[in-house]
Amino acid sequence: MTIWDKNIFLDIWWHVGTYSIRFINHNKNKNVKVYCFEPHPETYKILNKNIELNNLKDIVIPINKWVFSRTTTVKFIKNLPKDAAVSKIVEDENKNTIDIETISIDDFIEQYSIEENKIWFIKIDVEGLELQVLKWMEGFLKKTKRIKIVCEILNEEKQVKVFKYLEKFRFKVEKIDNFNYLFYK
């Protein structure tokens, strides 16, 4: 199987799609499918508008769920600033929270009938929860032989933990810029 046969890209925390839209526009493989996860309902509306405005309905599959350790429901902060790129899981219930559906990567693969060996690229930008998201994908990371993951990691302590965690799956790392890293195997 060549890289061109592997045509599935997972965007974990799409937000408004800046990174993925750029990626799609520069990608030579027009058979790519992008599954984008955006849990917050307001941002999800913007995501769908961006998909429509950029004529990406045949390429981008929006999923209004948060990638989590299991498929369940969690509480998120409801009212975010207009420029917020993050949503936040909270423990307590109050008038400023909403229920958000979650999905595990294993359940996603099953529900969407994804061939695991066709997933070739994952973008993770989850504002501090990178290690948790990677741990929630552990089964997939163990099984996959070839994958690229771009991950934004905002602080040095978390960088060290993510590097150490992915090392046990034999990932190599390249620094893209101050906060973004490419992990691959």
C-alpha cells in the first residue's frame, strides 16, 4: 500500500478549519476524506459554513463530537468568547454548560466503517489535552504501522510527556515551528 492508497485524514478539533482547508487545497490526492471533529455547537455551525463556502462537501465529513476515551456525554462550557479556539470539559453542572457527545477512536472507526490502514494523517490541536487524546488512541497507535501526526503542544513540560509517550510506539519527531511537531512512523 502506497501513501496515495491511504486517504483518510482525521482532524481532531477542527475549530473553523484553517489548517485543514489549507491542507486540502495543497493536497494532490483528491480522493482524500477528512473527518473533522468539532464538539462545540456554535463552532460546528461555522465549520459547516466553511465547508460549504470552500466547496468541500465531497471531501470533509464534519462530526459534532469530541474525541474521548469512550463514547458518552460530557459537560462543556457553553459561552465562549467569539475568538476562542477552545472548548473546555467541566465537572460541575451549571447554567453555563452544555452536554457534548463524545466518541472514542475505536467507536468512530467502527461506526464510520473506516479501514484503519487507510488513516495516514492526524492533526491534533486540543489546547493542552494532547497527551490525553493520544492515550485515548492507544489501541490504534499500537496497531498502525505507518502514520503521520501533527500535534500542537504549547508548553515544554507537555512536549516532553508527549515525546516520551509516542516514543514507546516508535514514532520519530520533527519540529515544524515553536509549537507544532510532526510525529511519524
